[in-house]
Amino acid sequence: MSATFELYDAKASPGLRRRRRPPALTTGALGFLALVVLCLVAGPLIAPQDPDKQNLLLGAVPPSSAHWLGTDQLGRDVLSRLIVGTRPTLIGPICVAVGATLIGSSLGLLAGYRGGPAEAVVSRLADLIFALPGLLVAVVVIGVLGGGYLLAVAILIFLSIAWQIRVVRGAALVQARLPYVDAARTLDLSDLRIMGRHILPNILAVVLTSFLLDLVAALISFSGLAFLGLGIPAGSAAWGSMLSDGQALITTNASLSLAPAVLIVLTAASMTLIGDWVYEVLSSAHEQT
Amino acid sequence: MSAPLSDVGTECRLRPQLVVRGLRVTAARERQRELVREVSFDLSAGETMAIVGESGSGKSMTARSIVGLLPSGVSAHGSVTFAGESLLGARPRVLRSIRGARIALLLQDPFAVLNPVQTVREHILESLPTQVRRNRALAREQVEDRLQEVGLSYDRVGASYPFQLSGGMRQRVALAAALARDPELLIADEPTTALDVSAQADVLGLLRSLTQRRGMALLLITHDLRVALSASDRVLVMYAGTILERGPAPALMRAPRHPYTLGLLLAEPPVSHFVERLRSAPGDATSTAEPLAGCAFAARCRWRASECVATRPSLRAVGEGRESACLRIGRIAGEMQAELAAPSGGSPPIAPGNAPPICRFEAVSKRYRTRELFGRAREAQAVREVSFEVGADESVGLVGETGSGKTTLARCLLGLTRPDSGRITLGAHDVTDYRRLSSGERTRVRQLVQVVFQDPYGSLNPALTTRATLGEAIRHRRDGTGGADVEQLLSLVGLPAWSATRRPVALSGGERQRVAIARAVAVAPQLLVCDEPVASLDVSVQAQILELLRDIRRRLGTSLLFITHDLSVVRQMTDRIVVLHRGQVVESGATARVLDAPTHPYTVQLIHAATQLAG
């Protein structure tokens, strides 16, 4: 056996993961998202002016050196409002994505691994949610129940878990048929442990990617709700409500509605790009090179 | 149509038809990794030659570069000429006109090669030359002829879809399609690897007779020296991208002229008798990642000297029609011959007498239901009334071909599925239905039996390191405390300590299988179920794993339930065998008795196919 060992040691370690540089577009997306996260965390600190300071005499003016993106009808600085508005804009989508991922992935994992009645119940639930016209239900429910923020989060979580269930169930189903899962079962590991420790790490790429896509979908849903004046306290500086407030003044200060619109689109696009990249990197991590 | 072809044939017979010179294949990614280094050979019209090598030897890349079908990111250099026409670097149009028409390719997997929604008739039709296809009557006649040539009847299979055919029949259809345009050269890449033994012998026989009848050249790519020796005139042995030896098949078998060839010959466990110790070169087939200074095989060679590491050997003539790349062949030939002739016999250890059985199957049956979109549910009887037992400290072989139900039985025993009727007992426990066991009882049962699966790539969790995998198993061992730790387990299965920190992706197939075995024995089971544990490993690694399993049985006294289709493996590993055919036991008894004097026609047929292949 000693000869064998010599040979093994001489072998260059092939296990090192090749670090792949993300493509240029993804790098840009990462940079942009870093800025957004900075605004999310430290918005009030880095905003150049007080976002709520009114100047009724000034009113709405187009961009100038004093106000880079101009002001709204109350004379508030648009740039500062956008920066500070990052938090109310994104907190909701993040809660929704986290909630939907936790609930949806657990249910999907359960359905994919256990099969049988568990799968039937979970899959029918997903089918049911898919059959609902999502945003319409949200609008009606929030409208009828009086439009609370938490209510909006809860409803959007419920509507988003269907995706997670479908995607994660599919991935878990593939893994559950592999012999390593059978081997874990013969070791008498609990189902919870098999799902959590054995299957989950192998479908992490799928889970994370659908988390990011959920985030995008929730961002757009929330912005849509905010545009309709739902799910967000009135007067808050969320991008969606700024967009709708600014519509009327599009000829006076176009950036009032254009800037939040561009921000929403850029954030959503960046998240999608990064989602793709994360999937590619993670899913090739354990594969044979 | 056949007249011009035969003209070309006679013209080419005078000189080699396929000439490969200094072929190098490199992968552009990963620092210009060399997959094939300086390979040269000739193939005359009507000649059959086999390229033999284990995984990573570059044999498939060599074949693929001839037909210009290299994967993206891989490029070939050197020269390949076919009937005077240069193939390397030829324009795609030129290549297309040669590929299929003059050089045909037969691939390993008859399941993936055929289009599942096309009938057999359509497959053959599609492969016929355009002018034949336009004429309906002629086309129909041609399809009939082509199918008949490979031993299939148009009336029976013409309208069938691939899934309705057996593996052997599919490979025949693929062969008929490959031959539909009367190629001068057929390249067959592992054509029998995915088939059962009897189908293997059939397809090889068919290949042999077809090449003879048509005067067609055959380049056979295989990892199986038995297949190569039985189906070709000349054999070329490749290792780590280089040719180590070439020569006529019979001479190569009688007197190998390279230590690696000798290793391959010895590693092949014989069907005919028990071998005391399965010999093989240590280690795994070297990957071609590192640039080579000396002989590619030096690291695993027991006759290695300083010159082997220092100088890169080239092929030199050693005797009539034979070449070897071994620098020291002159000095070690005698020793090698002695090694080959050394008595490999020995008798199997005496099977223990009347120890109480550890595991008993009583009239176990299992059906599978398949649902279809339209129409009634179908039922397939996987196992019918199977009864047998495994004694304590005994090794029992469960032998059968694909679909014989052997894996279903193992899955029932392991509680991965439930039998429809019958009874399975394990120790003192009734394990027919694992759901009826209390959780404490189930834990005890799980520690009685463990399993090693066939596929070393799927049986380890890709996300866990070896240490995590083994650690988890150790925590579930019988006594809960003490016992082997990860390091002890690794040394038990012959793995170096560093492998503890590796994930499966960084381990070779043989290493992974060792980890899987370590995981199974970590629980100290009394019965180890081995489901084709060496079927997807290279020959030399196969012998190592078989030796390891024997060693574990000797040291730990574990009983084995050995599931395999390979009779030579059964001969080496088991005391008793149970032969399954279509879900039923057709014969059982002491291994030596059943293999030497089979009584059931099916067993006779199996043994005949296996020995035919062995030559």
C-alpha cells in the first residue's frame, strides 16, 4: 500500500475550485446593487439634504446644481428622497422573498423528498395559488381590509410561495432518487436531517436563485401597489409612490417620475443578472470539471 | 452503387487506409491539458483493430478526433488521413461527406443514440443515401435488408419504438443505421459496455462477422481487454494519452510486452476458477493533467527504475509485429512471463457450516405499476416468490441480467421499498415492512445491514467532505461510543489521510467507492449488501475494490450479499450463488458447483456467454 500513498501525495490537488470572474454586465450589476444596499443601510446618513424639508416657495423645479434631480411640488429634494426611499421600497420585497423562500422551499423540499400525500397536498396548494390572478387578489384584499403594510407582505408571501414550491420540489425530486439519499436512509438518518443536510446543500443554487427572482417579482409588485397607493403609508418616499406622485408634474420636472422608474428597472434587472450568475457558479461547484 | 465502393476497397488494401501520425489532443481550458500525446497508428482496409485503455487514457478522444467530433474547447493536432484525404482541419462540408458515408460511428449507449419517438424503420430510412430514400420501393427493400443483416426481422421490429426493444436489439438497430451507407471504416466506441453479457457476446460476434463479410475496417474502442482480444486482429494499449504497447491480439494475450498490459491481464478475474489474490497495479489510472517527463505508467509500475522517470520512452519494435514503450522490457520480459504463468489458483475459503442465517427471504414478490397517459395501468412483476437465505459469515451472490429483479430484492431488504407479499427477516427482526418497526427497532435493524451502491458518482453526497460523510455514519454506529474514527476507517479502506478533507468531486471513481465502503462498514454491520460495486470502475481498480471487500470480510467477519451480473466477480467473491431470471430463482447452490456444473438452461447460457467472451 505504501506505493499507493506515494502516488496519491504526488498528485496535484485537483479539488481547488476555479474562481471564475463574473462577466462585465454582471460586475456592473453587482456594483449597482452594492450602491443600492449602501442606500438601504445608510440612506439617511448619506442623503445630501433632508428629504422631508419642504420649500413651498420653490415648488417643483427641474434639476439644477442645488438639487441634482430637481424638487417635487413641495420643494423637497428628489435625490435625497430617492436615497432615503430605498429602505421603504426594499424592506417589503426582502421580507416577502425571505418569507416565501423559507416557507416555499421547506414545502417544496418536503414534497420532492417524501412524495405521496405530502406531495399531493403541497402541489395542489401551489396549483391553487397559480390559478389566482396575483396582483388583482392583492389589490382587492388590501383594498377591502384597509391596506396595511404587514398585510401586503403577508399576501405577497402567500402568492410567491407557489414558485418556490414548484422549483424546489423539482430539484429535490432529482436528488431524492440518487443513491446517496438511499445510503443516508439506510444509515437511519431522520427525514429532517436527510432533507436539511443532504438534499438542501445540493439544491442551494436553485433555492438562492429563486430567492433573487422572488425579490425582483416582489419589488415590482410592491412598486405597483405603491403606485396605486396601496400597501405603503401615504407620504412615504417609496419609489413606487414617488413615481405615481410625479406623473402629474412630468412636464415641470421629468426626473421626479423618471428617476424612480429607472431605479426600479435597474434594481430588478441587476438582481436578475446576479441570480443567473449565482446559479451558474453554485451549480458547477460540485460538478466534475 | 456497390461497384465503385469495391474498387476503392481493392485499391486501398495495398496501403493503409487510415493513417494517424503524431496525433495530439489538448483541452484549451485548464492550461492546455494534454489528453492524447503523440499517437500514431495505421489501419488497413478490412482490418480490425482495438484501442484498449481505462478512463482517461485518451482512447475516445483519439476516435473522436478522427471523425472530427471533439467536444468544444478540445482541439486536435498532427495528421489524420483517410484514403489519402486529410481529415484534421478539413472543412465541415468535406468532413460531413466522409462521416456517415465512408466512416461510420457506433456509440456506447444504445438507449441515448436512438431517437425515442422514431420507429426502427424511420431510423434506418433516415440513414440511407438520399437517392435510395427517394425511391420508396427500393428504400423499403433496403430497410428490410439492412435489418436482416444485423439479425432483425422487419416484420417484427420495423414499426417498434426504441423503448420496446432490449438493449442488445437497440444496439443492433444502431449498427444497422451506422452501416446503412456502406462505410469502409466503422468506429465502435464501447459498443457492448452497456449490454448484458449474453447480448455483449451476440453484438461482438455480429461485428466480427459483418466486418469479415463486408471487408470493412473496424476500429474498436474499449476498456475491456477481453472484448478487445476476442473481437480484433490487432490491439493497441493506451494509458494516460500515450500508446504503451501494440501487437496482434493472440500474441499480446500470450506474452504481454508492457507491465501495464500484464496488469490488465492479471486484473481480469477469471470465470473458470477462484484466484487466491487478485493482483493489480496500485493506484488509479493517472490523469493526464501533469506534463510527463518519463514513462506514463512509471508511478504504478513495480519494475520502475530511475531511467523510467527520467526519459520518455517511445514505441520500439519487440518481436514480429509488436511494439512496446517499455524501456526495460528486455530485462523484465522473463519476469513478466513468470508472473503471468504463476499459478493463480487456490481454493476458496471453506464456507462456514450451519451457522444460523442472518437474513432470510421467504416467497418475496414485488410488482411495479406504471401509469400511462391513456389506457390502463400496466403491471410488471419484478420479483416472484423468491426465497433464499444468507448465513452468518457467508457470502452469497445474487446473479442475473438487467431486469432480473436482483436490485429490487436488495431494496426490499434495505427498506427502500416494500415487497407485495412474502417475508424478509434480518437477524431476529421481521423487516418485511420497515414502517411497522418501532423506531428503536428500526435503528437496530439499520445497523445490521448496510449497502454499497454501483455508481460511485451518485452514492456520495457531492456537498459533503469525506470526513463529514464518514463522521455522520460513525455517529450512527451500534454502540454509540468508541469504535473507529474517520482516520481508522480511511486506513481500513486504503485511503490516505488527506482524503478526509476532500469532496467527492476531487476523488476518482475508485477512491469514491472506497469512501462508500468505509461509510457502510462504519456502522459495523453484520451484513453488507454490495449492488454491482465494481461495475462502473476500471479493471485495475475493480480488482483493488474486490480485494478490499474480501479483506473487510476476513477482518470484520461481515456477511456479504453480492449482487452482480458478472460471473467472474461472483466466482471470486461468493460461497454460494442464487441465479435469478425474470424475477424467479432458477438455480442456487455452492458457487463452484453452479459455475462448473450448471443444471438450469439459463445458467448454462449465461456461463457460455461469459466464457465465450473470455476467449
